[in-house]
Amino acid sequence: MRIVSDLQYINREVPMIGDRIADREGRLGTVMDVRTGSRAIVDGELSVKWDDGVVNLNYPLADNFALISRAPQRM
């Protein structure tokens, strides 16, 4: 049985909209949306806009990505 948990990148940081990330192959992108876990998607999902032009694909496992730079903090 899996427990609903917060998304985390490989380096254990919690995803935020606007984060710059890299996948295991080194492809760079920006997080466009973060959906937290539920019974339907267990650990949550990320929507990513990749620098190579692929836009807004949902990824169920944030631990496939590394945080490159944190999203700017809004005041």
C-alpha cells in the first residue's frame, strides 16, 4: 500500500511553479504546474515546459528530475 506523499525532486527539494529542472538525460525545462497527491495520482504530478519546445506534459514522478534553480519568491 502506497501512502500519499509530497512530490520531491531527486535532490529531495519540493517542486514549485517556475522551478528550472533537468531530467536524467540533461534536458532542461520549467515547471508550469504542480498537483499534489490524491488517491487518483498518489504522489502528485508535474506539468513541465521543456526548453526544446515540448509543452505541458504531466509527469507522475518528480524524483525523475533534479532542481537546477528555484522559482523566484513572490512577495
